[in-house]
Amino acid sequence: MAAVYAIRFKMNSTLRSLASDIADDRDDLTKDNKVDYAVCYGEFMYKAGSWNYARRVVCKVEKPTDQMTYMYTFIVTNMDLSPEDIIRFYCNCGRMEDYIKE
């Protein structure tokens, strides 16, 4: 049985390009109101140069309130959850690590 993983992946130009459809969805949400918070989730397959095969990458594209720039979160995973649930799972793991540090 293979280990289950969810690992944050640093943004690069290829990932950003692959997430362009997700960013377009976000733009549709904010076309009438450019100041409010908006977030979209999606996924795609990606093969980094050192990988033997393509892997699932989930993405969160977020526009914070009153900001013009967008934030991207990429998680490479083999989990079967929805993109939103994988992002939530990953963020909750980080929160638990913060509690452990305290």
C-alpha cells in the first residue's frame, strides 16, 4: 500500500500557466467587484523534470480583500479528496505543527 501524501509545491511559471483556467474562474467572480475576497479551487496533472510520471496537483487561487495581486497555493498529492478538502487538510496540518511548537 502506497503512502498518502500532500506536499506544498513552490509556484513556478509552468504551474501558474497550468492554473490559468482556475485564475479565469476567479476573474469571473471578481469582474463586478475588484475589492472583495474571492477564491477558486482546481486541479491538473503535472510532471516535474525529475519525476518519473505526472502527479495530481491541486490549486487554490485567492484574491485577498483590497489587494490587486493574487495568491496561489499548489499541493502535489495522491489523495482522493476534492481540491478544497486537500487544501483544508494541508492547512490544518500546518496549524497542528504550530500547536506542537508551543
